[in-house]
Amino acid sequence: VWMLLFSVGCLLIAGEEVSWGQHAFKYDLPATVTENNFQGELNLHNSKFQASNNEFAKAFTRLLMLYFIVVPMILIILPSLGGLFKRVMLPAPSLVVSLVLLLATWCNIFNHKVIYGQSFTVDNLRLGEALESTLEICLLILAIEYFFHTKNKLMKAI
């Protein structure tokens, strides 16, 4: 079940990031869509609606951060919890994923607070895109780690 949810989530994230093929297939959008999107694209995560109603996005981002940063550290302190993750077949992020995300988050906060201050500009939005990309890289690392873990487990069983 987790892998199905993970796969669907990755598909949705990929679709959002490529604006559902808008640039690849070069289709035009109605003016109402482009006017209500910071980048003039077909996606929800850059829409003005999402920016004004971003409690869901904030909660989702915090949940991902918790999963990618706190879980690996808890598993180092309490390795016995690793069995719980295996029983429910939930992939546990490695410390590598945690460190990548911590570094990217620190860089993002540094850029927002020190370099750009609190102003909300297009440059500020681009910094948010960098954090999005980092989350996606972490998802990719997690998927690759889980693939090799599963492959090794299958090879041992043969």
C-alpha cells in the first residue's frame, strides 16, 4: 500500500514539476490560468490560490521534513524501531537523505533571511523552487535506496 501511495505521489509531483507537459507539448492555456499562476504555467503549487491558502502546503512540507529528517535520527538512536518500518513496509529514509535535506533547508533559510530578507519577490520564489527540487532529490534517493534494499532482500531469498 505504501509503495502504491509513494508511486502515485511521485507521479503527481512529477506532473506538477513539468507543468503537466505544458512546455514539452507546447499547448496554450487560458488567460485566467496564466494570470493566476506566478510562473504562467499549468500547475497548482505556483498558483496564487495556493500562495494565499498555503496551510495545506506548509503542513505537507513539515510532514515531509519530519519524515526525512527526524525518522533517520530516531532510527539511529532506537534501531529497534526499524523493525516496525519493515513490518508496515514503509521505507525508512537513510541518514544521507536527512543530511541532504538539512543542508538544503539551512541554505534556503539563510538565503531567505540573510540575503533577501523577508521580502516576497520572484527571486524568493526561485529559492523555494530550489527547496522543492531538493525534496524531490530526497524522494529519488529514498526510492533508489528502497529499490536496492528490496533487490538485495530478494537475492538473498533465492
